[in-house]
Amino acid sequence: MEIAAWGMAHEDGRTEVVGPGQRLVLASPERAEAWFSRDGVTAQLVWLAPSRAASLGPDLAA
């Protein structure tokens, strides 16, 4: 297993994907999956749960 790229799907369906040497803007996450499923490779989307809260402690703030 290998991570080929990472990205973000927007509410309107548009999907931005960044991988080694490439940046793609596609119509949907499924298009991204199809893009990487080529030449005998089967790509799989993995969704991460959203962060509950992002904050820096006082010791980490600049």
C-alpha cells in the first residue's frame, strides 16, 4: 500500500489533489480515484474524520 496523493473535497464536489509532481482539480472525489486507478493500479479513497478542534497551547503560539 502506498499513499499516492492527498486532497480535499469541497461542498460543491470540486476536489483538489496534490501528489508528487502534480496538482489536480477534478469534478469529484470519484474522478480522483479513477485518475489514480490506471496501469494495473487500483486506487482507494480513504476519508479522515474532521478534527474536533484545532488550537495551539500558549507554549506553542508564536
